[in-house]
Amino acid sequence: MRGLTTDLIGPLWRTLPWRALAAAGTLGLLIAGTPVLTGAEPAPWQTLLLLRGVALIGALGLAFLLDDPARHLTAAVPTHRPVRQALRVALVAPLAALWWTAALLLVPSASRPPAGDVTLEAAAVGVLALAGAALVVRLTEEARPGPFVAAFLLLAAVLAPLLAPGDWALFGQPDDPRWPAAHDRWAVLLVAATAVGALCGPEPLGRGGRRIRSPCGTSGPSRG
């Protein structure tokens, strides 16, 4: 299994959605660097809003990470789908961490919100995007969940601040006494999204005993 996993790294690296990831990463850094580029001195609430927008853009890029046009062919390969998905995440995670660090450093330090708390928000939104993609793959035959998950994230970003009750609000300000409680909820959201993503990893069993035929002509039951 270890040899098969190692052999997968190269092919997976080449099939990652680099255009979507690069577009999201570039746009996010440009937005984070806007104050530096324009010489502006944003207020703390503006910098926080800026970083939350950057985090959303990064999550929109991650929504496409599990896109696999060859999904219905790779379902029959020896390496299970949870392993392939985990490898995709592992290949991108270090780059995402470096990207977010760069975004934090680009915003003015005088108005930068608590780095740990805003990083928790970014991690939760990013993992939510991955969990959404895994859920779509688990429940449907869709090979490209990215567009659907991206649309959901955009809708949630608009509605969540408007519909969340005041006592359960997620989007506060650092000087708000509810800030620590809000980030407890962000931590719960991160754990819940991680659990959903993990539970949605296995390939669903074929409906009605359906079997998947491999490209070489052999067949077998659908599996993760």
C-alpha cells in the first residue's frame, strides 16, 4: 500500500486544479496587499474584513481540490478514495499555510486582528469547503463538485452574518466581549467539518449491486 501511495503522488500532483488554486491564491494576496499598494491605513475592522474576504477566496479555490474528471475510472483502482483525497489535501496544505502566512504579513501590523483567531476562521472555512466537496462526491455521481460548493460558500458568506442570532454570531470584532465565544463556535465548526469530510471519504457502494468496470476490462464492486 505504501508503494502504491507513493506512486500516486506524481499523477495526483499533475491533476490538481492548479488554475483554480492559482487564481484564488493570486487574487487573495492582491487583496491582502491592497493597503500596502495604495498606501492606505485601514481601521482594525477594515483589516479584519479584508482578511475574512481573503480567507473566503482561498476556500473557493479549495472547493475545487477534489474535482476528478476521471472519477468513474479511478473508482476501481487499488488505492482507496480516502487515501487519494487525503493525498490531495496533504499536497496542497503546506502551500495553503504559506499563502495564509503571506496574507497575514501583507496587511498592516497596526490594524491586524489576533492572528490565531483569524487563522482559526480561515481554517474552518477552508475545511468546510473540502467537506462540502467530499459530501457532494459521496452523495452524487458528480465528478466536479467545485462549482456547486463554491456557489454554496458564496451564498453562506452572504446569509450567515444576516441570519445568525446575536448570541450565535460568528462574525464579531476583537473588541466585542462575544469574540472569545464566537471563536469557540469557529473551533466547533472546524471539528464538525473535519468529521464530515472524513466520513464522506469512502466511495459509496454501487446502487442495486452495480459493479464498476475498469479500463482494462475487469470488474469489481465499487469501493472507497
